Amino acid sequence: MSTAALRDSLLRIVFDQPIVADTMEEGLDLLIRRLGNMSRASLAAAVQQAVADELAYEPVRLPSGALHCHWHLELTPRGQEAALQARTSTSEID
């Protein structure tokens, strides 16, 4: 799967439900279970690209009152628009 196709799949999944985990590895494992068999490295690259493109917020967060960071993958407003466009283009193919 190309990085762009993987990023679009990632956007569609996170649009439906943001990913929250204690660590990056756990977050990537959750995404892998939803997306299918792929490497953590390719998925991590897609997440980094989404953050660089301002489609997703930086996933490492320290919520107010928390004792440690959490990995929380959530789309920006631009990412939500891109996810809807990706969903529309996929449904037109089906």
C-alpha cells in the first residue's frame, strides 16, 4: 500500500474514532488491527506524514492532571475534511 493510500485509510479510521493508548506502540498496534497486516514502521511514517501535513494533531500528549503522556491520534479540521473526501472517493469506486 502506498504511503498516500495508507494515510487516507488512517484518516478514515481516525475520523470514526480517535485512537487513544498509553504508548505509541500500543496505538500503532490498535491501528494495525483495524487496517490489517502492515509494519509499524510504515504506519508510523503515515502518522508522521499526517502530522506534517497538518491533518492530525501531534499524538503524544500530557493531559491536564495526568502523571504520564498518552498517545492520542486525533484529526485536525483539515484532516476531518480530507477523511470525508477520502471516504467519498472510496465510495465512488465501490
